Amino acid sequence: MSEQIKNAEQGASPVPYRGGGFRPKPVRIVAPILFAFLIGFWEFGAAIGWISPLVLPAPSEAFAAFKELLNSGDLARHLGASLQRLIFGWTAGSLLGIAFGIAAGLFTLARGGIVPFVAAIFPIPKIALLPLFIIWFGIGEESKIATILFGTFFPTVIAVYGGIDNVDRNLIRMGQSFNLKWWSIVWKIILPGALPAILSGFRISASIAIILLVAAEMIGAEYGVGAYILLAGNLMAMDQLVAGVAILSIMGLIVSWLIGRAEKLFLRWRI
């Protein structure tokens, strides 16, 4: 019997390694091919008349409008104003959200006040509060930054305390069994374990911030991508409108790329 088992083991095929079965691998060529196909189909449809230029201009026309915007210097003015508002509002909202989220995740008393407040205010469309912010802060930059800050704060809070709740409690008990101090457990176990959820929350809050940026700039802003899109729509300049939307799309791609780099930098411990 033992000889049969030995022969079976010698003739058995090796078991393949499956540890990376659920680890996605980057395939960078897919996205450029998809974008090129969509833009090519769009250009072809506009050239043969399937797509009316009054409804949706060809990509070549939108690119010509973008070049005109770049050569005139207006791109730098609009984009600079938008990036300044976006960076200030998103950074301040994220920092406040991280602080309140950590408090809600670690302290019972803080959770009792923060979580119901977030649940009550988060569903309110933040752009609906812009008139109130204008009354409080004026028509200038403060009201626009406050709108972005307010919209960024709540999803960050939810991502942070949700990530803390999902940290494996066995790891925390292990740290306690080794007599680690409270701050060491928070810094070395809880926060690293919650970091994937926090960075995923950053993706959502950054997208919300861009949406609120455009909406805020459409109400009382001289410069900004949102103001440019609103002016193009009022003038029925569809090529300029599509160029403005493309700028927003590029901004979203850049933000997503930056957060992806942050994930690779801070989540290297994941297998």
C-alpha cells in the first residue's frame, strides 16, 4: 500500500500556485485602446453625418477649441482658479474628515455624536447649501471652497470610521497580548489596517469635490472650468463645451492616478 502511494506521489502533477488568484494585474494597453476606439467611432460618426454637429461636435472640433483656449491664455486662468479651489477645499475637508472619522472609530462617546450627525447631513445635496454659504461667506472664493469642503468631509468621515471598524480584531488582541501601548496599537495596527478604505474614500470624495467645484463655479465665478462650460452653453458653442468637459475628465484621470500612486506607496505591505 505504501509503495502504491509513493508511486502515485511520484506521478502526481505539481499543484499550481494560486495565491495571487484575486490580485488584479495592471493591463495598461486596454484603456488607451478603448479610448482610441471610442474617439475614432465618434469622429467617424460625425464625419458621415450620423452625429449632428449641433448636438455633439466632432473630437477634432473640440480639440481645435481646446487649442484656441490654450493659445489665448484662458486655459491657465480657468484651470488655475479651479485647481486652487479644488486643492484647498478637498484638502481641508479630507483633513477634517480624517480627524472626525478617527474619533468616531476609536471613541464611543464621539461616535454617539458624529455618526448620527453624518447620517442626517450626508444625504443633503451640498450644492443646495451653496446659497446659504454665499450668505455666510459672500460671493467670493470662501463660499466655493466651503461647498467643496462640506461635500468632501462627510464621505471621508464614513470611509475612515468604516475602515477602522473593519480592521481584524484578532490583530488588535494580538497587540494587546504583547502589551503594546494604546497609541502603538492605533498607529501600527488600526490605521494601517484602515488605510485601504481611507484611500478608496479619497477616490469618492475627490470625484464629489470636482462635481461640486463645477456647480459652484457656475454660480458667480468669472474664471474656472465650470464658468467656462456655463458660458459655452449659454453661447451654444458646443465645441468649447465639449472641450471644457474633456478638461474635467482629464482632471479626474489625474486625481485617480495620484491616488493610485499613493496606494502603491502606502499599501506595499499587502500581498
